[in-house]
Amino acid sequence: MKKIVALFILMTTIGYVNAQIIKMPIPDKLVVLTFDDATASQYSIVAPLLEKFGFGGTFFICEFQPNFKDSSKYMNWRQIAALNRMGFEIANHTRHHEHINSLSKEKAVEVLKYIDDKCDSLDIPKPTNFAYPGYGLNLSALEVLKEEGYHFARAGGSRAYNPVVDHPLLIPSWAMNSENKQEIMQAFSEAKEGKIVVLTIHGVPDVEHPWVTTPPELFEEYLTYLSGNGFSVISLNQLDEYIDVKEAVRSIIPDFTKPLKN
């Protein structure tokens, strides 16, 4: 009898916590598209395609060294500001793609603040979301993001995001490239039962990093599939509509044992 009562209390507690985290039921077929490194094709190819399909997207911005000023490879800040005016989310990827887990707290805040200040100077809202460069993460990096008021931080791991289990500063995702079409198509099927599919995408194409490139025709094929099969495609900041971040941070213990790197 005591075991039954204990189990009931546990299940009731879990249900209560879940209800506190989830502000609005998460629909099936919810997908978040995120784009890293400010590659030039994100402005010239990705943004027009997202607009064509009526999809949202999050662009994680950094000044990728040493070739950030090469407009054939990377966007400039004028183009980044234009993405914001188009309604896309501009988010933080550190100043020069630094692996935040390897930095002191002071340096980590500095490389985050650089992007914040650039956004402020261009009337872009202060970023509330972050992507770990190179999926480099640890508890110290997470604590810096928490102290700086970030809502969500995206990692890797090739699995769906479960908001009542996964800490909001350790969001898993699948990384897209030219060779893993079957994996990405399978990933879409996991957007159900309260789970959200988040994708990491680099250039479409990525001139400087061909190992993470996605051909434009393949990218458009994915968007066509998502549109034709009733998926909702949003930016990361739109998850605030579904998830109480403060409650999730308070009640979910960060778990670094789960896959968070690809």
C-alpha cells in the first residue's frame, strides 16, 4: 500500500511539474529551423525560401574568423539587420565562434555581450537564445547563460527536444548536411507526443565549410515536404509561447549524460 501511495505521489508531482512547464499544448509536427555562423547564403538563399513557404527561422550570428569580411562567404551586419526586419530571429553564437565552455566567466560574458551590443546598435532586439559553437558545453557555460538571462540554448545530439525532460539551455538538435537526407527525414517523424524537432543548419551552401553544407535544392526539398505535410516551422524564440522557461530552469536538472554532441 505504501508503495502505491508513493507512486501516486510521484506521478502527481511529475504531472504538476509538467503542467507548470508547458504553457500551451505542444502540437505534433512542430519543427524549429536554426542557422549557424552567418553564412552569406543564409541571406541570399535561405531567407527568400523561408519567406516563400511562410516559415520562421533563427539565425545564430557570429563574426566567423578569419574571413567574416568576405561577402562571398558571410553576411555583413546590414544583411543581418535586414533578416531581423523580415521577421526572423537573430540570436547569439559568440563574437568569433568561441567555444564558450573553454572560456573564463569574464571572457564568456565579453564574447556574448559583443553580439548583444552589435544588435542594439542596429535596432535588433537583444538576443535571448544561444547556440554552442562546436557544441562545446559544460555546466560553467550553462551557468553563464543562465545568469545572462538566456531562454534557450541549442546543442547537438541528434534527438528530439522534450521540454519536460531536457533543460532549456541544453536543447538537442539534428545537424543537417548534404549526406544525411535519410536521417533528417526520419527526424521529422519524431515531432510528436510533446516532442519538438530542432535542426542545426549551416550554409545553403556553405562555401568555407563543405562538410556541413546543404545544397539549395535539397533544402528546398525539405521545405516543400514540411509545407506539404502540415508541419509548423518556427523560430526558437517562438517556443516561449509553449514553454515556461523560468519553471523549466527551476525544475529540470541539467543532464550532461544524454547525447548533446554529434
